[in-house]
Amino acid sequence: MKAKEIREMSDEQRASLLKETIDKLFKLRVQARMERLDSPSEVGKAKKLIAQIKTIQQEING
């Protein structure tokens, strides 16, 4: 997801996306401990998306 797309979202949509991504990261980490991940790069992608969302939220909110 591009930063421009995240900026165009409403605050509620960004908060929802952040919560979903955090949940996804948690599940990926649990899965990584229990068994092999199909694509380990998903963990990095989720972490990057969380950082992008938090950065944009901070830019907008001040």
C-alpha cells in the first residue's frame, strides 16, 4: 500500500487498518514459532506498513 493511499483514508479507516495489520503481524509471529512460514517476507511487510501508518497518523495529528 502506498503512502498516498494511506493519507487519503479517514482517521477511522487508518485506525482500522493499523489494528488489522497488528493482528496480522501477531498471527504471523505465532505461525513462525509453531511452523515454517510460507513467505517470511510477510513479517517485514507488515512491520513496514505499521510504521507507515503510525508515521502518517503522527504527521496529520500533529
